[in-house]
Amino acid sequence: MSEATEETAPITLYRLQACPFCERVVRKLDEYDLDYHSRFVEPMHSDRDVVKRVSGSRTVPAIVDDETGVTMSESANIVEYLDKAYGGDN
Amino acid sequence: MDLGFDVVDLPETDHPTEGDEVPDFTRPLVTDEQWEDVSLSQLAADRPVLLVFHPMDGAFPSTYIWNELRDRAFDADHDLQVVGLSISSPYEHMSLIDERGMEYAVFSDPQNGVAERYDIVNDLDGMTGVSEPLPAVFLVDEELTIQYAWVAEEWPDFPDYDEVAEAVDSI
């Protein structure tokens, strides 16, 4: 799934290499077999302006879901969102 | 360069040249604030690409090449994008972009697979297990067809920037 490009994947994931919160979101994306495109950002929090421009916060993970128009930070929120939007129960 | 002695000749290679189509590839493309997988064809679909293969970040030829390309700013008055590629990691590319004060993005290819496909591999003497691309410049159009190609023939060797400028003028 991580092979998907910006053009083909509806979900963009802003992530930091080896960040466990980001990997938690990746696991959920894989669980629902969702196409996503990864953007890796600076380890230094204060340098992550690209994430702040997108989500309003410098924290990762953050996702942008073009399918639903949702932009969201915080892994627990994202996992909950993915469960609701893409889980089998709805 | 006139050093009063012969510099080392590099072996001839069968790299693609003017009129050939370059192999497409996908690698992490690094800017001053992020990196993501991008293909050369994706970039070229926007506008022609000046693809610059250079030694690992921090080597003096890389510093010289990027200072010159930054100062010449071919992309300022041409429909063109300048993009680099070396074996250095995305973290090193971010430092390079910062230190050189350049606005160009650089592909990261630590395993040198792109150079292998372009047949421009430089096996580095004295660094066992490490190879990088020969310094090289390819100007490719939207179809990835080469409009201009230069590949180093000696070590070290630098692009003929005036020749690159002429090629850029002709697109």
C-alpha cells in the first residue's frame, strides 16, 4: 500500500521515521487495506512547519483524507476515525 | 582542470544519451522540510527535468556542483525543474539543501539502484561495499526523452555548465 503515489492515494500520512504513534496508524491503514501516501518529516518538532500548515499542529502522525475531507492529528483520534469511517460496521 | 598531471580516467559505460528515453524510477524525493516517494515521470509530467547525479552529500564536488546550479538558477527563466540524486540519506539531503541555500529537491538512493539502471555506477575505491552514481546530468522532456546528457569521464569531473545552459535554452 505504501507504494501508492500522491495522485493515486486518497490518504496522505505525515509521519516520522520509527515513531510508534505513526506505526500505530500505519497498522490500522493496513488493516483496512487503505491506499495511503507517506510524507516523512523532520525529527525536530520546531522544524515541522509543513505539518503545521496542513493540520494546524506540528505533531505527527497527521492524516489528510481526500475522500472525506478530514484532516486530523493524534494517533488515538486517527485510529478512532479510521475505525468509524472504514471499519466494517457501518 | 589543468593540474599538471593526468587525472584518473573512468571506465566507459553504456549510459543512455540524447534521443534515448531514460528509465523511470521512484525514490524518496527530499525537500527542506519533508520527503515522499515520487517518480521521475511524475515530475516530468509537469515540466522538463534537469536530473543531476552527484557524489554523496558533503563531498567537495557536490558542494561545487550545487553552488554553481544554485547561482545559475536555470529554473528561474526557463520552464524547467532542477532535481538532484545521490546515495545520501534524506536527513543528509535536508542538511545539504539547508547549507547550500538551494531551493531544489534531491532524490535519495542509498542502494544506488538508479545509477545501475542508467549504467553510471562509480565503485568507490577505498570504500568497500560503497558505490554511487558517476557525476552526470540528464535534461529530459515530458516523455523522459533525453535532450542533453553529460556523464563524467574522469575523476573528478564537473558538468560543462555553459553547455548545460545552451541545452536548457533550447527547450
